[in-house]
Amino acid sequence: MSEDRKQPGVAFWASVVVVVLLVLYTLSVGPFEWTRRHGMYSEGPTEEILCAFYHPLTLLCNIFPNSIGPALVWYVGLWIN
């Protein structure tokens, strides 16, 4: 007796990739802040571009100040302390 199971499709794997990339993006803000605080970026276009890259996380913290904000501040604090 064999069951005919449907294999995950392209939409499923695309969703998995998007979720993984969003998690990695969020987790990468900690190392970015660490390198920034240790002076690895000079005041200039590189730092501005990276700050702009992470600006959506700042917006999320402002939109959800009671949930995402404290969690992200806590996580970044692990890196900068």
C-alpha cells in the first residue's frame, strides 16, 4: 500500500527562503552595531548605506514599541555590551 504524497512545490521553498533571509537580516543587525561601535566604519557613505539598509528595523521598532522594539534593543545590547 503506497500513499501518494504531494512534494513541496516552488511556492513552499520560496517561502522558506524568504523567512530564512528575514531572520538572517534581523540577526545581522547585532554584528553591524558591534562593528559600528568599534569604529570599523568611517563617517561616510559606507556607514550611511548600512544605516539605510537597517532602517526598516528601526521603523518596525517605532511601529511596534511594546513588542518588537524591546526585543530588538535587547538583542543589539547583547552585541554592544
